[in-house]
Amino acid sequence: MRLLTGNDLKTGAVTWWTGSDWSIHVEDAVDVTGSEDEIARSEEAARRVNVPYAVDAELHEGSPRPSHIKERVRAIGPTVRPDLTLKPADPEIGNWVI
Amino acid sequence: MYEYDQYDQAMVDARVEEFRDQARRRLEGKLTEDQFKPLRLMNGLYLQLHAYMLRVAVPYGTLDSRQMHALADIADKYDRGYGHFTTRQNIQYNWIKLEDAADILADLAKVEMHAIQTSGNCIRNISSDHFAGAAADELVDPRPYAELLRQWSSFHPEFSYLPRKFKIAVIASETDRAAMRLHDIGINIVTNEAGELGAAFYVGGGMGRTPMIAPCINPFVPLDRLVTYAEACLRVYNRYGRRDNKYKARIKILVHELGAEEYTRQVEEEFVHLLDQGVEPPLAELERIKGYFEDPAFDTGANARIDRSDPDFAVWVDRNTVEHKEPGYVSAVISLKPVGGIPGDATAEQMRLMADLAKDYSFDELRVMHTQNIVLPHVRKADLHALWAALDEAGLGSPNLDTVEDIIACPGLDYCSLANARSIPIAQRIAERFAANGKTGTLGELKLKISGCINACGHHHAGHIGILGVDRKGVENYQLLLGGSEAEDVSLAKITGPGFDENGIVDAVETVTTVYENERQDGERFVDTYRRIGMNPFKEALYG
Amino acid sequence: MAETLRYRDDEPVDHPAVTVDSFLDQSNASAVRIEPGDDARALVPHLERLALIEVNFPAFGDGRGYSSARILREAGYEGELRAVGDVLVDQLAYMRRCGFDAFEPDKQFDRDDVTAALERWPGVYQQAADDRTPIWSKRHA
Ligand code: HEM
Ligand code: SF4
């Protein structure tokens, strides 16, 4: 599957396209195969996202997991500061990222 | 320390308002990201893996405690309570919002700081010797020259859209503590036979994917020609540096492709032309700036003996303090490399403590080292124990300057969008390994530097041991390099062979240090042994 | 095409600029266009007969035209020096300092943005091709 991601223009936060909006949680992302360019163009023009691009992903326990490690680090946060990630209380999150 | 006058302050204030206006136009859609990007970069604002990142300039690494307090306040107010000190003596914040950026710049301007030209294809923050004004071996304090060049390079109308970034370092001693020859321009303040001061220009050094050591193109530029000469160097680069390929756009490639001689010839020609153009500030301006860098009121009668009866303290004194030009003083290094910690990171609380200690013990001055540590440049020996006790209590007392634990690491894949692999966890595992096996002390001076990709922000080419993160089919992999140095014995490290995974690279570092321990002769550092015996014994031990 | 912004009082040249090569080969043209890779110094012997030099910026990030402009002014050129192409309003102040006195951007500037850009800087740190006095000179006046 393909996910559409980018950063929020104002805050810089990593965001994922949910089919109707942008979410900071990769779990909310939907497959955009085929329509990525079109959504990227219109969302960027509306300044709801900055520099959007599509990435490959697979389903993992029912949720999308980006194929490349860089996108997984982006999705969660720095591996060296678990306290600053989106899942500070999840002891297994390191295994999801790496 | 340099202080802004009304002119400097007005320029920095104008820049804040300019950026506020640019950010507004971006948010309103009047500027595209392509148009805005170079503008925000010239104000130090990147878009990184998790958010915007702001790089704040610390010109020639010098700060006072008021400024360090302001950096701490920014970390708390706009970021997540910490900052990252970098190899170019700056500080980076990792979680900045575009909406806040102009306010942060305004807060910085209140304490005579800025983020001007900390990124982008322009002349960057000018770095210098972190022991400037304190070192026993310096000819003069190099910082006034760096400040003169800082002003000249700020908002330079001709050189703000160069082929690529441009980094300048200024030193004034034989010992090179600023990686001078790995800069686009390295300047060493020297004397000629008549005893006059002048500047030796080294041009075309750099790291990145094609590391090069800068050749000396002019051994003596008189001080009243310094700016004119720099202008000539830049003009030749701006006109003829490559713009067809961003990986070949640094000045090192131009100097290499033309040859140092031909580049020098062109510079000299431009220089002669520019001598008539009135670009050089009068020497009185240099003298004015020098006035700000006069020695503080040292207590010349201060006791030059240190009470070493406390053994932990004595270890810290041996490792983390450096000889000062005044016998009653030392420069004390605050390690930002606690074992298992993130190299170069400091919390707002730690910044405040360092600021307060600088006020109490170091004439209100701090320095950022390119090795990502902090220096209190002028500490009375009699005050050292009290200083150490306060640092130790705050987790800032690691006695590991220039040891295998004192690792330079770039942000790597934990923060950086260009990264191939993580750098920080490798640094953490290596420091933990050597702290556990107790060899940190016995290995002596060992400079280990890690970059998460070929851009070499972590100076891996210049490490006695260097580590480079690469992407092997989507998996992090690490190449090992040996034999680099960025000091006066400058050399470029060589790759040992096939790379390693995360555990493998930690073992590999241990393996090469064991070869060193077995082979070393009296007084040899790791890099000396490597230079004497060559790569083969290390290769055999690694891949044998 | 956006209108040309001019900071001169004389009549604009009304014929099109020729390339540097054809200017040097032929001609009695009084208007020439410099591309980023052209050597501005090639024009220096002929400045007398030039009334307009256009400096093209195919991409705003290519800064060679800034050097071309200053070199021409340093050589005494007093005719119109016009920046054309991908010229952005945030570059105006620096371009004025390098000696440009006319602008023909691909995309029209907003008037308020132009005013803001040109009135922005209270001082300058360098001697350049304009008549502004560097801060270092004011300090030691
Ligand atoms: C996290 C965001 C960063 C990005 C996107 C970034 C980007 C880059 C790039 C693209 C280069 C190569 C330039 C070239 O060769 O043309 C480079 C070089 C460099 N960067 Fe960074 N960097 C970052 C952080 C840092 C940090 C944290 C430091 C200091 C610890 C640093 C210090 C340097 C140095 C010293 C070089 C080598 C200069 C040279 O090639 O001569 N950078 N950086
Ligand atoms: S070396 Fe690469 S990974 Fe590390 S900070 Fe620089 S660009 Fe990022």
C-alpha cells in the first residue's frame, strides 16, 4: 500500500492522509495508491500540508507500517528519546520502528 | 566579549521583522515552499524528520551567561526543554513551529543573538578556537578577526546565493582546535619576518562526500587587506563554482579542478582589482572590535597549585582542564557526553546551571566546542573543586575529554531527514562498552566521530576512528574508518572494508582498540600507532 | 510579463537586448543580455556604447548575476542594469546593492512587498555598488 505524508505547514508536525484529513497518527493513514499525486497537489495548494509525498507501507497487525525505517522514525519520534515519541508508554514501540 | 552597538542591534532587529514578514507571506500562500525554503534556511530554519529545526548562531562559539539563559528559556518556551550543541559551535532546537520562529528570533535579538545565515548557500557562522583568549599557546585572540568577518559576511549582497554553503574558521595558534583546514576558508593569524600580524589563507577544505584538506593559497595577507582578500576568494567562487551538480558545488571542487595555483592566480587578480573598490574597513574598526576582547581582570597572584586530595576530582582535573595563559587559571571543559547520553544535548536546566557557573567562576563567559562540549574558559584553580562538585551533582562532571567516550555524533536518523542510519545510539553503545570494560582512561586520546550519512556533519573523515552510517537495502549499516585528524596533524581517515551492523560496529571499534593496545609504543596515541603500522593489522583483526 | 520596475529617470531603451556573443561579434546594439555563464568582463571595453544591460536569472538561486552586476558597476558602467527572469522580491535589496536599477521579474511583485523590501535595512555592513555608507565607516566618521 501507499501512504501520503507531509508536515503541517504551521507546526511542522508529521502528518498522514486519512482519506478526508491529516492526522499525526500513522494508524489513521489510508492507502492512496493511484490518487497520491492528485491529493498531494490539492492539499498542498490549500496549505493544509507542506511538501507531501507518498511512501510504501505494509499492513502490520491491521495497521499501516511504512516500509522504510526513516518513515517509521518520522511516524513515532526519535528512538533515543522514547519520552518524546507519540507512544511514550509503549515498551514494544522500539521493535515496531527498527 | 563583543557587544552590539546601535547599528548591530538595528540590523538584527530588521532581520527579525523581515523573517516575520516572510513567514507570514508563506503562511498566506504568497510564497511557495520552493521560494520560502532558501529564505527560512538563511534564518536557520530547516524542516526535519519531526518538525522544523532551528539552528541558532553562536559566533565563534562565545556566549555569556545571559545568552545561555536565553537559550535555556527558548528550549522551555518553544521546544521540549533541551537543545543540541553542534560541531559548528551552534545550537539546534528540534521541535520548532513555523508560527513561533519569528518570536524566537525576537527573543534572541534581545540578548544580541540571531540565526542569521546558519544555513543556506551563503557564508555561515564563523567558527574559531574554543580556547581563544585563554590558550597558553595562542599568538593573539582570533575572535576579533572572526567578528570583523562576521559583520562583513552578514547580509552580503553579492554572496547570498552562492553555489553552496560556505564555512570559515579563524585560529591564531599552531595547535588547530577548530578543524581550520577542513573549512571552505581557514584563516590562521600569523606573524611575518618583520613581526607584523597577518592572515594565512587556506582555501578549499571540506568534508561531505569528497573530503579535502585546504591548501595554503596565501601565507600572509596583511591585516588591512583581510576583507578584500576574502571578498576576492568569494567572488571567484561565486562566478566559477559549479552549479550543475550540488555534490560538486563546494569551493573545494573548484580549487581542486582548477588546481590551487590557478585558483590563487584568479584570486590575486580579483584582489588587485578590489583594492581600488574601497571594500576594506579601516584598521580602526579592527581595533574597536579588539577592545571588546581584552583580557578580563585576572588575579595574577592566584595560587597555581591545585589540591588534588580528592581522587575523583583529580581525575576530572587531569582529563577536563587545559592549560591557561595565566598560571593561576585553567580552561575547564564541561562534558556533554555522559556515558549513555546523547552527545551534545543539554537540558534547559543544565544550560542554566552552566550559565550560573560561568558567572560565578569564569568571568561570565562560556564557549561551545566543535566537539559538542562547553568550556568555561577562565577558571581560577582555587575555584576548581567547587566548580567540579556543582557539575558532578548535575550529571555534567564526566571526566572524559578527548577520550573514546567523548564522541562527536550528528543527529542521524533519529532527527535528520537526510540520514541513512542512526548515529546517536551507536555513540551510546560505544561509550557504554568502554565505560564497562574500564579502558576509557588507558586508551588515552582517541577521537571518535560518527555521521549518519555521507554529508559528514559528524566529521567522520577526521576521526582517529570514524563511523559512517549507510543504507544497505533499507537496513542501517556502518562503515569504519581509521586514521583521520582535524587538528594540526590533519589527515583524512580511510575505510577499513565492508561495513557492520549495529552490534558489529561496536565490536569492531573494540577490536581496533585492542590492536592498538597490543602494538602501541611509548607515548603513542591511537592515531600515531595507526600511522606507524598502517591499515593491515587492523584489517586482519577485523576481517581476518 | 510583469511590468518593469525602474529606478532611473532616463528614457528606457526600446529595442531588444542581444546575446553577449552576438554583441561582441557584430553590432552597434546598445542593449545586451548576460546569461549566468557569461563573463561580464568581456563587456568592459564596450561599456561606452551600452545603454541597457540585462542580467538574466533563469533560477533565483543562481547568484552569478550579482557578481556580474557589481563587476559592471565597478568598471564604471552607468547605463541601465536590469535583473530579468526568476527574480524574487526578497532579493531586491541585495540586487539594488549590487548595482541593479531595474527589474523585470517573471512574476509581478506586490507593491507593498517592494516598499517593505527596499526600506527594510537601516544600515549595511559592506561597501558595494550602491551609494550606501557602510556601518564601519559611520562608526569612524
Ligand atoms: C539535522 C539537520 C542537518 C542537515 C539537514 C544537515 C545537512 C548537511 C549537508 C547537506 C551537508 C553537506 C554539505 C556539502 O557537502 O555540500 C552537511 C555538512 C556538514 N554539517 Fe550538517 N546538517 C544537519 C545537522 C548538522 C549538525 C547537527 C551539525 C553539527 C553537529 C552539522 C555540521 C555539519 C558539518 C561540520 C558539515 C561538514 C562541512 C563540510 O562538508 O565541510 N550539521 N550538513
Ligand atoms: S551527517 Fe547526514 S545524517 Fe548526520 S546530520 Fe548530517 S545530513 Fe544528517
